[in-house]
Amino acid sequence: MSKIKVTPEEFKLFSQYILDISGIAITVGKEYLLETRLNPLLAKYQCNSYADLIKKSKFGFNKELEGEIIDAISTNETYFFRDKSPFKLLQHKILPDLIDKRSKKSIGKPTIKIWSAANSTGQELYSLAMTMIEMGITIDKYNIRLLGTDISDAAIAKASYGVYNKFEVARGLEPVRLNRFFQPKEDKYKVKDELRAMVQFKKMNLMKPFIGIGKFDIILCRNVMIYFTTEDRRRIYSNISKVMEPDGYLLIGSTESLVNDTDHFASFRYLNSVFYQFKG
């Protein structure tokens, strides 16, 4: 099937539908993105137009199609130790300070709870787990809960499986870490059990209420808010504030800002990186 063009009316309908089911805002001018990502689904479901595809998703009996649309639209652009600076910040400032605070309060093993929101295919959370192990923060010494969430079923499945191809491990992973934390699996690499045992992944839509996930000492919500409207960003940051410990830490993308989205947090700078904590 040749590439089918989306009409202005179809784009308006589809962008609203995607916003409704995922919170992802696709603005005018990004018709090419919708066409590129969704054209394979037109062929798979034998649709002659994007209007047909949206009808099948909204009113058809195949509930998997909605998930496939979300999987296709979700960027899932990530790599190990992305941007590097946040992981140095965690290693040299945030984690040592947190360990010190939790050790003073704890009788027995201190508890460390970290959430990677919009975790994509797992590289961010595995990078964090590697950093912690290298610092001696392991499950035999600490109660560790590392949670990674994403709206995409495909992304969560890949993260849970923990298998990456040569291109994916080449992006951000030094050979010493590849050898230390991964084992060859045919022509790919699988995370070792030591790493996999520290993390858990689950599907979660940031536009829905944050029910049953508990509270966290550190929340990473990096490079995802650009896909939401200002109103939705405000709602999400408000919900984040409710699941962060009073002395917890929030990390966002290096090019992102909280200025117009929330007044819950104050910014702090360390090692050329910025992190956020509750005001006062």
C-alpha cells in the first residue's frame, strides 16, 4: 500500500483522539509524523483512510488497536545514560544525601524509592540501577524500589524483557559497563539478573490519577512534558507533588522548565545540573 495522506479534517479528529487517549498533543504542522507512524496500521487493518482507522479503534471490537496507536505515536526515543549530567548529579549529590537522610531515620535497611516516569524501553531505569550498584547501593544493603512506567505496552514489554540490540547498547554504554551488567544473547545483549532484580516496570498513563504507586524519594520525569499541553503539564506536576516525599527530589529534562507549569518546587543547581525540591 502506498503512503496515504491525512486530510486536514482527519488530522483534527485524530490529533484530538490521541490527546484524549494518551495526553500527547500533536499540533498542526506535524501531519508528517502522524502519517509516518500510523501508515503501517492502515495496511495492517486494511483501512483506506485515517478516518476508517479511527472508526475501527473507537467503535470496533479489536481493543488492541488503541494500544497499537499509542505505541506508534509514542516517541520512545531514549538511550543509556542519556545526557550523562543527571546521572553524575545522582551519583555525587542526590543519592549520597538521600542515603545519609534515610540511614539516620531507619532501623535496619534504609529504603530508597525511585520512579522513572515515561520510562520508555527501560534504559533510564537500568542506567540508574547501574549507577547505584557502582556506588554500593545494592539490594542486600538497602530496600530498593525502582519503578519505571510508560503508556506504551510495547515499551514496557521491551523494558521488562531487558534485551537490547548492538545499536542500542552502543548508545551510551561504555564497554566496561556492557561487560559488567549484560550478557550476550545471540546477536543481542540481555541485562544480568543482578540488574533486573532491582527494577520493575508497569504501564501507566500520566494523564490518569496516580493511584496505588506509593511515594518516592526521587522522581525522574525527563523529556516528556513537551508532548503535553500547558494545562495537562500543570495537572501532571500537581499529581507528581502528591507522590513525592517531603524531602524528595524531582529531575526533569535539561531543556525543560517548571516556570509556567507549577509553583510547588524550588530549583537547585549542582555540577551544572538542576534538580527540584519542595519550596520551604
